[in-house]
Amino acid sequence: MEGIYQWVRSLVFYLIFSTMLMNLLPDKRYEKYLRLFTGVIFLLLFFRPFTDLTGIEARIAGAFEQLSFRNDVQSLKREMEDVDQERMMRMLEGYRKAVETDLETMAETGAMECREVHAALNMDADSESFGSLTGIKIRVGPAEDFSGLSQEEKRSRRYQLNREMGDLKERIGEYYGLEEHQMEIYLEAE
């Protein structure tokens, strides 16, 4: 009998509280939302004794825990994928910089000096060739100043630079498995 009195008291208290809350609401636009929310809670309070008897509350709590666990697992998976993606991008950036440093070293020959290097990698994670080198751009220039040389000496030096650029393209192509259309090597004017 005491349980019934407690149940009726909680219902009456809740009705008084929700009425007071409705009267304190500053803007009446939100009244329908508050009525919906308080109505759902009232229904839960009203049916509480029946849910205690049938054990529905325990099943609902179990279902809620299971749903929460699934959401937590999905959130964790997304976070792990994001962290893995970020780690992969940092690793590829390190690889790109190492390739550029290597290309710069290869371009530094007796007659040439490297001025600028750019390496392009395949960043499409769904591709089979993900992370592979797709192209390079190198800007080289003569290692010495041509200003005090005769026309014949300048022509000879340009010929030597062009031959070294051809050798450089061949070495890079063999080393990185690139085709000629994937390599752009520019000679900067003297």
C-alpha cells in the first residue's frame, strides 16, 4: 500500500513541477516542445509500477547499454581510422621529402646544381599504387657562371649540361621506375 501512495505522490509532485515550469517559461514558442517532453516523462512515471513488475525496465536498460556500446565501438573505429590516416599522411610526407632530397643529390653533378625539386606521390588511398611516386619536377642550373666565357666555351658547356640532364633523366627513371613523361627537368638560363 505504501508503494501506491509513493507512486501517486511522485505523479502529483511531477504534475505540480511541470505546471510551474510551464508558467515560468519566458517564450511561449517553446511550450509545445516542453509539453511533449514533460508528457513523455509523465507517461514513464505513470507506467513505472507496471514496468517494475514485468521487468521491462531491465530489458530497456540492457538494450540502451547495448546501443551505447555499439555507438562507442563505432566512434572508436572512426577515431582509429582517422589516426591511422593521419599517420599514413605523415609517413608519406616524410617519404616525399626523402625522395626530394635524394633527387637533389642525384641532380648535383660537376656541371649542374639543383635549384628546385618537387616530387608527386599517389595520395589516393583506394588505389593499388597508393604512396608511389607519380612524377617529379626538377629545376637545375649551371654550377658556374658563364659570363666570362667565349661563345664556343658557352656552347660546349651547354652541350655538357644537356648531356648530364639526359643522364640524370635516365638514372632517375631507372632508380624510381618512372617513364619519361613523368619527369620534368628544366635547365635554368645561365
